[in-house]
Amino acid sequence: MREMLTMRNRLTVALGIMTTVVAVALVAQTDVSGNWDVEFDTEQGATSATMTLQQDGEKLTGEMATDQGTLAFEGTITGDKVAWVVEVDAGGQFIEITLEGTVDGDQMMGTLDFAGYGGGDWTAKRAQ
């Protein structure tokens, strides 16, 4: 009987450790901090940009540099999902461009929406 209780205790401890390891692995956050080369494919054509991201837990901040200037933004990362909003001046009218995507190692891809006035796709690769 005593051996059975000891075996049960060992099994309980082992299962607890395994559950903790699996939970930590599932919660592990993808790190997107750094510099990225970005390509946009929209109804208006293709264009490129560079982007710098800083990550603090699930909070993202960054800057995107295009041929029309540099834009700061804030967003989120949850698991492998990223999202942020960039506000651009379109001739005196500000438009929010929403970008959503998925991170896969040193690459990201997703969609963008021009406040309901069109959209497109984007891809990014970590800059070397």
C-alpha cells in the first residue's frame, strides 16, 4: 500500500511538471523586435518600406519609413498574431491603415485595410 501511495505521489509530481512545461511553451511569445524589410501589394500597386519594432510583452511600438516619410505606430502581438494601426495624412485628411498578420520565424505576412477604402497584402522579412 505504501509503495502504491509513493508511486501515485511521483506520478502526480511528474504530471505537474509536464503540465507546467507545456503551459510555458504555449505562452512563449514570439520576439519581433528589430528591423524589417516590408513589401506592400495594394490596388494602387506595389511599394516597399523599412520598419523597426520594439516589443514589451504583448505591446508593440515602431516606426515605418517609406518614400513619403516616417510614421510611428503602436500595436499588439499575441502568440504569432500581430496588429497595428498607422495614421497617414492623405492631403489634410487622416486615414488609419490597419495591418494584421502572422509571424513565422523571420517572416511576417498579412493584410492591410485603408479605413474601408481598399486594402491589400503585406509581407516582411527580418533585415540582416
